[in-house]
Amino acid sequence: MGHELKEHASVALKVEEFSGPLDLTEIFGRPGPVQIEIGSGKGTFLLHAARAQPEVNFLGIEWARRFYLHAVDRIGRWGLTNVRIIRAEATTFLAESVPPESVACLHVYFPDPWPKKRHHKRRLLQPKNMPTLIRCLEPVGEIRLATDHLDYFEQMQATVGALRDELEPTEFVRPAGAGEGELAGTNYERKYLEEGRTIYTLAVRRRA
Ligand SMILES: C[S@@+](CC[C@H](N)C(=O)[O-])C[C@H]1O[C@@H](n2cnc3c(N)ncnc32)[C@H](O)[C@@H]1O
């Protein structure tokens, strides 16, 4: 166990301690709107969003142990009480542990693009994963997406566009924690903005 997990035990959720749907009110120690970030990386979005919106409960899902520990350490040191992070594979976790209609917003920023065609089946945003994402959303709950990868962006547009009965387009709202000139406020975005890359965004909401 990393020392980060011992020092910041209130931030780090352990997947092995849960079976079946999570009690989100218990996890955060209070009721309130829940927003989830899939693929939190080093936790930059979570830090700034949680500080900007203390009334919202933020849950980050990150698979890579190194990034997960880094994010736990940063969030713990900032003393934020409205963030939890879990080390899990996102689609499995959402399907098995997140109650239906419980999430106000799913943030997916700079998901791995898997550029090679033979790897496209690993992309998060693809038709087979959409029922899992949509199931978690409250009525009018949103999915907000950002990427620098045009081919993946076009796949995202096609994927959500094919689900018009369930999802409707909505304006992409910059998260409250995004800095000046930023659209999402993540590490990868910062890196890509410095490189002068174009950032594409997309938002949809679940029909009521
Ligand atoms: C390209 S990074 C972007 C990180 C962060 N969102 C940002 O914009 O700085 C993608 C992150 O998603 C995580 N990830 C990829 N697939 C995942 C999955 N199925 N479940 C959970 N995390 C995943 C990776 O480990 C990585 O940290």
C-alpha cells in the first residue's frame, strides 16, 4: 500500500471494500449532487473543480496506480473533503458500483485516443460502452467530453449522435475550476495548449 493511501484514507476509496451499488451519500458523508471524472490522471481537474464548487461531491476514477496515488496525495494535501478517488477500470466500476440515475455530470477529458485502427475497440467512447454511461446519469445529467484527437472526436460525435432518443446536445460548459483560456482544466489540456493543439469539446445531456 502506498503511504499516500494511509495518510489520505478519507480520499482513497478501495474497490475491494465495496460489493454492489455504492451508497454515495455515505461515501461523501453528506447528500449532494455527484459528478464523476473518468480517467482523472494526476487529479488536476478534481482539485480545481472541487475547490470551486464545494457543494458538489466529486468522484474520480483512475486505473493507473501511479496516477491514482499522485492524485490521492495532492487532494489529501489540499484538504479537500468533497473529493473521492477510486482505482478501478471505469466501465466495470460504473456498471457494477454506481447506482442508476445518480450522477449529475460525467467528465471525460482527453481519454486515451488509441490512434491505431486495430486499437479503436479500446476507446472509452464507443457504442458498446454508452448504455453503461447513460445508465448512471440523472435525467438531464450531462456527459462532457474534450479531446485533441480529431478522429476520436468524430467518433464521439457519431456515437452520441446515434443515441438521439436518449441524449440531446447541450452547450459545453467550462468547469468552474478551469483556468483562464482553458476549456476543461486538466494536465493534458495544459500540455496541449502549450503545444498549440486544437481542443475539441462536446456535451450531451440525458433526455428527461
Ligand atoms: C490521456 S490521460 C488524461 C488524464 C486527464 N484526464 C487529463 O486530461 O490530464 C487518460 C487517463 O485515463 C486513464 N484511463 C484510461 N482508461 C481508463 C479506464 N478504462 N478506467 C479508468 N481510467 C482509465 C489513464 O490511466 C490516464 O490516466
